[in-house]
Amino acid sequence: MAKRTTYLSWKVKGKSNKFTLIGLLVAVILFTTATMITAAPIVIKFSHEADENSAKGQMANKFAELVEQRLKSKVVVKVFPDSRLSDDNQVLEAMLLGNVQIAAPPLSTLKNYTKSLQIFDLPFLFKDMTAVTAFQQGPIGKKLLMATKKKGLIGLDFLHNGLKQLSANTPLRVPKDAKQLKFGTTSSSILAAQFNTLGAIPLNPPPAEIYTLLQTHAIDGQENSWSNIYAKKLYRVQPYITESNHAVIDDMVITSVEFWIGLPDEIRTEVKKALDEAIIFGNKITAKNTAAARLKIIKSKQSTIIKLSSGERQQWIDAMQPVWKKFAGEIGKEYIDAAIQANNLRDTKKHELVTAGKRTNGQG
């Protein structure tokens, strides 16, 4: 009887040990799985249409590099240049579907999401890129980053591509010089109004055809940044380029509300810091490339650069007032007023620097 009791006790004890071992294995598996899930990095897919060596391409790569340095295995940025993941016309929809987390499309692609960003198309509103930056970094300018929030998108910052210059087969010094000329430009109600106000004719040919149309005199002029004028060799078929700096060609670095709000606070803060630094880096490259392109065009001696006097520029500003007023309702008067103030702020700071310099030199 004692042996049977011992046998039964051993059998029960064996089952207990077996269940305990299974329990431990299950616990280990669950813990390991939970750890793996917790350790999985947040993946940010950054899609853009530019070449990796462009200012935008280098900015995106810099962002990925900074995130890797600071967040290590917590966040991974995967950059997709050259529209490999999505092109600019589809990237916003892809973002809302969660297939892309960050993109940097041209402001023009956002016109169906908000009219306020058209402010950068308003001709002769900003004096120069310093004024543009001052406006964008100011409280009113930053509100534009939230202009698409109701549509599920949030702007994170602006990325510069340069200012527009006017070119033609005849000198353009004052507004009347553009009368009856045909200009190739992108499709936009503001750009159409800009040229119509001048008595000129706006046309919207495919960008790839602009060079041939200029070469054959099918059109008389166009508007573009220094970098594009050089890269597309437009200066070879445009004997005159007016350094008008009359409008802004920018991109917006953008994300979805769902993705951005869903990031842990500490992660979101570090990602934004890295992005801010990368954009400063990218904008410096754009400024350098712009200056280099302008200089190369001058050295080519194939196109005469026309610099506007303050009086000539004021004539263009006065001529464009009807365009500003026409679109003030769509864009928002507070934005236009803030842009004008950014120009004045720049002049005030410039005056202060000049005055301080004179005092230093004993002139005041």
C-alpha cells in the first residue's frame, strides 16, 4: 500500500511539474513576443521626387542620418527619392492611406487642400528670400502649416527652391515691356491673372517643351528659378533675364495628422528637431546652388541679366496690386499683411545695421 501511495504521489507530482514547465515556456514565449513588438522601430517612409544629389535629396538623407544618430533603433527613416514610392501627384493620397509618412511636394500640389498657400504665387509680394523666411518663421506664416489640418495633413516646415525670375526675348524693365508677349508658365489662376494684368498672354505648355517653344519663338518668355533656368538651359534661348525675384518656388515638408499625433511625445520632439536641422541644411544648399547657377549664366554671356532699380521694381509692385486684391479673399488678408510686414521688418533691420555700422566708424 505504501508503494502504491508513493507511485500515485510521484505520478501527480510529475503532471504538476509538466504543467509548470509548459506554463514557464508559454510565459517565456509571450514575454519574448512582447519584447520583440516593443523593440520594433517606428518606420518613417520619406517619399520625394528629386534626385539624391539635389538640395531636397540631401536634406532627406540628412534627416535620416540625424534620426539614426539620436533615436538609434527606436525610429528608422527610409528615404525614397526619384518618385520610387509615389510621385508628387499621388503622394498626399498615399500619406492619408498610411503608405507614406513624410513627403516634400511642391506647394502647387496642395492647391486642392487649401487656397492659403497660393500666397507664395502672388507676384512681387516678397522682396527677397530673407523676407520669405522671416514670414514663414513668424507666427502668421507658421499658421499656414496647419492650413491643411482639416484634410488630415500637417505641414512641418517649408523647403526653399528659389525665387522666380522673368526672362524674354526682349528686355523687361517695367510692366509695359511685357505687353502682348506670350509667356510659358504653369497652370494657376494667380499666374494667369499676373500675366493678364500685364497685358501679356499666359500659356501652359508641358515643362519639357518650354525650351523648344522659346527656341522657335512660339512663346516669348517664361518664369523660373535660377537653378531651373540653368539646368534646363533656358538661358541659351532667352537673351534677357530680369532679376525679378517676383514669386516663391517652395516645397512643404508634410505628414498626416494621424501619424504625427500618434507618435510618442518624446519621439515626436526628437524627430521634429532632426527635421528642422535637416531643412536648414537643405536651404543652405539651395542658396548655394542658386548663386552658382546665376553666376554660370552670367559667365556664359549668352543672356543679359537685367537688375531692376528700386523705382522699376515699385512699378511692378504697383501693377500687381489688383492681383493681390483679387485673391485676398481666397488666401486670407492676414497672410498678405504679414508678408508685407516681413518685407518692412527686413528693411528696418537693414537700416539698424547700417546705422550701427556708421556709428562704429564714427559717422553718426
